[in-house]
Amino acid sequence: NSYPGKKKLILSGFHEAALAAFGVQAHLHPDQKVRVQYTTTSSVMHERLGLK
């Protein structure tokens, strides 16, 4: 796609990294459910980051 004013972004690279991470998780631990957590709201992530 191309149009006037279009910016070249690396956003698709971040998207592909997330897909790869989910794929690795599914491959290594097919029996476990993936829990999506956000650093702004997850108490588990806060504890792991030393914020609690």
C-alpha cells in the first residue's frame, strides 16, 4: 500500500514478535492457557517488576 503522507513504521515488526512469542508458548507448553497481562493493571506483573 502506498499513499501520500504514508509513514514507514516498524509496527508490523512488533506485531510479528507478539505472534512469535505466542507461538513459542504454545509449542513449549501446549497444555497451558496463555494469560495476557498488562503492566498497568496486572498485580502479578507489578510483583514481578518489584512495584509492590
